[in-house]
Amino acid sequence: MDKDTIERLRKRASQHFLDSIAVKQEAEKVLPEAVAHGVLAMVDCLKSGGKVMACGNGGSAADAQHFAAELIGRFERERQELAAIALTTDSSILTAVGNDYSYDEVFSKQVRGLGKKGDILLGISTSGNSKNVIKAIEAAKKMGIKIIALTGNGGGKIAGLLDKDDIHLCAPSTRTARIQETHLVLLHGLCDGVDHVLLD
């Protein structure tokens, strides 16, 4: 590989770090209070015997599963298991609902079947426009399930579905990669906050 190509790639890699840092610095200015509200909502839910259901597509599906794993297992400290489920993991449900109804319904039908009043739906959509996440939010709100929405790109259509009782964590970026990176920090902040309230 010639030196010019290496240098071009080095600069591109460096720019990813710089861009990610810039978005996270902006997020730090506007999102910590909403994270705190999200932490308290989850603690209240979990202490009352509720659960957190998480959903998203693609990288956001991975984030939903990662988050559920942190609650069921542990984040950084040993503690009791906490009730969480990722609605992205049951291939039979996803393919049956997608085939028999519509892919737009793969999360909403699980919310109606598994959720109850007092639970929390953690809906993740980098664009804020994922149809299946929107339908899950709509189903949850009809059931008295609180919403914590992780979005980007200004919040998209999801922003218009939320009210004062919901929590909106909107990454300040329009680039999917930067939004996803910020979502991971937000999810870790939620996990850390829950542990702090429960254990300290």
C-alpha cells in the first residue's frame, strides 16, 4: 500500500474520531437531564414489578439487545437481575408476524401481547421514522406504557408522538453512525444511573 493511500485513510479515520467527539460534546450539553428522568422512570418501573421492552432495527436492534443484556446481567457492578426484554430476538415471532401481517407490526404485536400498564418501551430509531417502532409506541401509549425514545435527525415522526410524560433522547446529528455512537453512550448512562440509584 502506498504512503499516500495510508495517509488518506489515516485522515479519514481521524475525522471519524473528531466528528464523534463533537456530537457527543453537543449531546452532553442538552441530554443529561433527560437521561436522569429516564433513569428514575426505569427505577420506578422495575421496583413496581414492571419491565423494560426495547426495540429497534439493524444497529438499533443490536442496541436494544445490548441494553436488555445489561439489565438482565449486569452493567459494571453485581446486582439483582432486572426485568428487560428485547423485542428483536425471537425469529419465529418476527418472521410469522412479518409474513402473516406486516413487518410494521413485528414490535407492536409483542407490546400488546407482553406489555402491561406500568412497563416502559425503549424505542430506538436513528431516523425517528421507523414504522415498526412508531407502531410499537402507538400501541404502548394506548396501554399506559411509558416511552423512552432514542432518536436522531431531529426526532422524526416519533418526536410528534411523545408527550410530557415520555422521555426523548435525540442525538444531535443527522448521520446514522454518529447517532448510533451517541445512543450507545446514552444507553450506558441509563444503565449506570439505574445501578447508582439501586445500589448507592
